[in-house]
Amino acid sequence: MLTTVIFSGGSGTRLWPSSRESRPKQLLAPTGQHTMLQETARHLNGFGGGNLGGTPTIVVCNHEHRLMVAEQLRATGVEGVRIALEPIDRNTAPALTLTACLPVRDGRAPTVLVMSADHVFTDSDAFHAAVSLGHDAARSGALEIAAFVEKPDSERARKYVSLGQYLWNSGLHTMRATVWVEALAALQPGMSAACRDALEHSSVDADFVRVDSAPLASCPSDSTDDEVIEKLSRQATAGIPGGGVPMSAGWPDVGAWDTTSEVMSKGAHGNTTHTDTILDGCEDSLLYGGKRLVAGFGLKDVIAVETLDAVLGADKSRTHVVKGIVTRIKAEASPTRTTRSTALDAGTTPSISVTASRPSAPRPIRTPSSTHRCTTNPPNTGSLSRARPKPPTVTEC
């Protein structure tokens, strides 16, 4: 019996300005018609057929996203989903523990497949084959983990790749629910007790399982890899075997704009576009428009993202710093100042005005006189511009 679990948390920082706290990346559809959550659910829907004997999927999300999650799953035709509501974000280890305890509490002991909603698989058959192997391995053993290294530095990572003896941790985990509960109790007894207490005092509202927040307030915030998977290879005395199953299913983790561009369809010269765009002399760039035209001239390895209230311009190799930009905007915001102009890279040629507004305060878009312009173009590459011929709403340069 297989129970699939989808983690659908997130703070909406990595694909900013398209993603926000109110609509994180997994609830968006940057690569196609369906959102990342919907694509993940489609991969898993009905997967438990045949010899796996599937049970309804469990989705973990926070209270604010619950209705969007439920509606997106309904629109995809995925039925019978249980949605566990996390009152406090405590990372993946507590989230997995809560979902593992759910079927155990109901008197079942299924094998659990856990994955995040922002993973993409270009080869569904290979993905399903790997999961089948993982299901069997969770019951009878797998490739033994000799060592587990979380986030190796670049030099060590290159060495691992060149040796060809290492598997990359995809973040997909398969285990018997009872084994996970036992493992966490042995390795993190405080976290285990808090999760069991939170679930014991939970309430059920239709498809929603509302987890009690009081016990989770004192629960450590840690990842599945740090608190269990990495420790299993170093604590054989715990008597809980851990293993790995090779998978080659065209898997990228869509964690930033550069990886997003890689899973989108590419046009001429390696460029990727979305909605209304014009390109001239551009290479290996992503122009992601929303409601307005985005034009690029002479750009190379550039990300440009336009939304109603913000524009992002960045070198493709530096999209990992977007999260820091969002942190800076939040830190410098105030109740009386809802717009913020943020310089990504100073230059000499007028280019993109990067203006952000707090997503929690919807309002008409205006360009205040205090807004400062910033430039992002490299020398002699032209400009990216569009100006409205009439005042009164948005002015860009």
C-alpha cells in the first residue's frame, strides 16, 4: 500500500516577483498550462494502482493557501485528497512526521512516498519505475548508504561527479510510515513527541486536518535530510537501514529563475520567453512578461521578469540572490511606505526601474515622485524600455 505525500509550503521568495507569500511558486504555472502543484498531483494521481494499492494523497500546506490548494487539485481531477494544515512552518522533518503519523493513527502502516510540489519530471515512466523500486526497497532493503553529505562545497561536488560513484539526493523519500515514526523517535525524541501531540489534538474539517499549533511552537525546525537521512548512515546501531535507488527521469528542482528557464521551451539562440515579448540580438536569456510588453535588445544570460507592481532584472548566474532581495524589501518596508526601489546593479545607461510593493496591500499602481531609478544594462547592449504615452498610472524606463 502506497500513500503519496506532497509538500506544498513556501514563502514565495525564489521566483519573485511572480511568486509572493500569498501565492508561492508551486501555485504558479511558469512552465506550462498547469501549476507545479497540479503537475505533481497529475504525476501521482492513480499511481497506487496495480501491485502498490494506493491510498489518497496527503498534501501539506499552511492555512492561508488551503483554499487555493484545494481548488487547484479539484480542477486537476484529483479526488479524495487529505490536506494537512501546518499552523507553523517547521521545515520538512516535522511535516513528514505529521503525515506519517496520520495513517498510523488510523491503524494503517503504508509505504509513504514524499516529494515537494516544485519538482519536474520530463520522463514520467522512468519516475514511476523508480518509485516502484523505492516502494519495494522500503520493504526489503535498497542500495546501502555508505555516506550522506548535505550540500557539499563546489570542489567536493565536482569530485563526486567525476568519480561516478555517487547519487544526487533528489529529496524524494520512500519509507514505511511506522519505520519513519520509529526513526524520528530514536534520533529526535523532542520533535517526535511534539508532532504526535499536535496531531492528537488536531481537528478535521471536511478534507482539512487542522493540526494544533501549541505543541508545534516548541518543535525544532529541521529538514528531513539533516535530522534523519544523514544520521542513518552514521548510526548503524539505531537498527534502521537507509538506502538509495537510482533514478534518471529528467529531474530538475525548480528552485530559481535559472532552473525555471531550463525546463521551459527554448526558442532561437537559447532564449526563453513568456507572453508578450520582443527580442533582438539576445542569447540564452529569459524574458518573462505578465500583462505588459517586455522587450530585450543585445542581452546575454539575463533574466527579466515583469509583473503588475514589480520588475526584476538580473544576471542568470545570480538568480539565487533573489531571496535576499525579498528579505531586504520586507526589512525596509513600513506601514507608510508601500513601494520600494531596489538597485540590483548600478550602471550608466537608463534601463529597468525595479519597483516592488508589499503584496499584502493591493492598490492602484502609481509612480511616486520619490522613486529612484536604477540601471542594470551592461555597456553597449542597448536598453529594455517601454513608456506609456499618457500619464496617469505607470511610468517605466
